[in-house]
Amino acid sequence: MTLPTLGLVIPCYNEEEVLQETTSRLIPLLAGMREEGLISERSAIFYVDDGSRDRTWSLIESLSAQHVEVCGIRLSRNRGHQNALLCGLMTAPGDLLISVDADLQDDLDVIPQMVRHYRDGCEIVYGVRKRRDTDTFFKRFTAEGYYKLMAAMKVDVVFNHADYRLLSRRALESLAEYREVNLFLRGLVRLLGYKSAIVEYDRAERFAGESKYPLSKMLSFAWQGITSFSTAPLRLITTVGFLVSLGSLALAIWALAVKLLIHNAEIGWASTVVPMYFLGGVQLLSLGIIGEYIAKIYMETKQRPRFHVDTCIGGSFVERSQG
Ligand code: UDP
Ligand code: MG
């Protein structure tokens, strides 16, 4: 039986502080799996440099010169985590790819477990954070709320799963058929189907450096997830519109009744001004939400490429271009 070739896909944006450590943990891990007969000799690490502005790329080059397993893919500029990840998944060779962050927050020791699930016939294996007490209270609270909101909107996402996952070649080929520009990979992967499994792990703290996901990026990513997978906000507008119309009809009937039954009743200032502001607010919000979807249609219709690869280095690429 030929052993499958594993590729580890690791997006990196300004990660000069962690790459050395990440590599020194991954190399023995790969060696162990090769010895165990889980993966082939050609298994490799693919660092995807997402247009870093620090020494990340030169570090990848020197790591690649030192270790045959280390390969590098350099994007032409920063395209964001999801695009960098997709680039790695679409570019790296291998029978199965595992995507993982560079900062060692995801427990690497569950990788052999993921590969065993693959050997048992799973095409997708999700890494799920069992405990995340190393995250800030704010991050945990908002993440939990978000997963619940997604579930309420009937969007299929795996609770507490981010982008730590295994994909087989077959799953990757299916993923390649999704051409959308606004990427939300954890939602897309759920659409693939196929046999899947879950491995649980405890989330650690970032090894070094700062999060490359500040609050603004996190919020925009969360909104991206909602608008890419659900039209519930549009439906909500319709519902609110309907309820407000119903309310105003009731108000009109009440006002008429007051006028007819209790003559000289005075209709106050509040009953005029409050609904005016309220309706103005609801209308602006509704327009905004509709606008968001239209903007999305606009971006999707352009079908712009999601990334451009500048350079590929490392043994796996040399082999491929020769083969
Ligand atoms: N990342 C990237 N491009 C970006 C931002 C982040 O490739 O524009 C990478 C980053 O280097 C890391 C992963 O995405 O490997 C997750 O980012 P980070 O750990 O900063 O996010 P957090 O864990 O704080 O949510
Ligand atoms: Mg992180």
C-alpha cells in the first residue's frame, strides 16, 4: 500500500517571531508520522506568505534551505487570511492537506489523529476547540454568540471550529469548484458533504507576536460569514417592515377611535415625532443591509482572481515542475 502524502498549509502574515518555533515543532511531528507509517516521505510543510512586511519570507527561504520538508508560497501582496489559506489549498500538492495557523494556538499533536481518520475513509476532519480559556473573555463571549446566531439563521457551521482542518484531495477538488470571491471557508467546507470526523483540542495562547485579527477585521469577517451564507437579515427587514406597518395601522385605528369617541382629544407631539425617527432609523438600517448584499453581488460579478502567486520554493515544487 502506498502511503499518502500530507501537506501542512500554514498562512503567515508578519509571523517572523513564530516561524522558527513552528518549524522546529512540525519537523519532528512529520518524522514521527513517517516512522509510524502514516504518511509518505514526501510529506511537507507549505508556508503561505500573505504579503508580510517583516522578515517572514526571508525566514521561510532560509528554513526551506535548511529542511527539505519546508516549502514556501509567496503571494504577490496581502490578500487576507482566507485568501492566503485558499491559495495554499489550491497550490500545495499532496493527497491530503491540513490547514493550521502559524502561531501554535492550535494543538499540533492532534494532527496524527486527523490523519488516522483520513485513513479510515474521512475526506474532511474538523479541529474543534474544546476549551478556549486562553482567549479573552470578550473573544469567547462574542464567538459563542456568533456561533449561536449562525445556528439560529440555519447556517451550517461546526461549533468552535475555525480553520484547523484536514481535507482530502477529493474534498479539495470539490472546494475548487466554488468560485466565490467573498470567502468564508468554514461555511463552504460544510457544503461539500462527504464523510467527516471531528478531533477536539485545547486552544493555547499565541506563541509570540500579536493577533493579526484586530476587532475591525474580526467583525468584518463575522459579517462576511453571515451575508455569504444567509439571507436572514433581508428577511428580518421584511418582518420588521410588516410589524411596523401593522403597528401603525393599529395606531391609526386607535387615533380614529379617540377622535370619534372622545371628541377634542389632543394628539401629542411624541406620537408624531417618535414614530418618525423610529421609521427613519428602520429605513436607513434596511437600506444599509440591502446595500451590503448589493455590494456583495457587485464584487462577485467581477469574478476577480482571489490571489496571485509570486514565487514557490521548496522540494515539492521542484519535483512537480520537473515531473
Ligand atoms: N493571517 C494571514 N493574513 C492576514 C491575517 C492573518 O495569513 O491578513 C494568518 C496569520 O499569520 C495566522 C492566521 O492567519 O497564521 C490566523 O491569524 P491570527 O493568529 O493573528 O488570528 P487569531 O488567532 O488571533 O484569530
Ligand atoms: Mg492565532
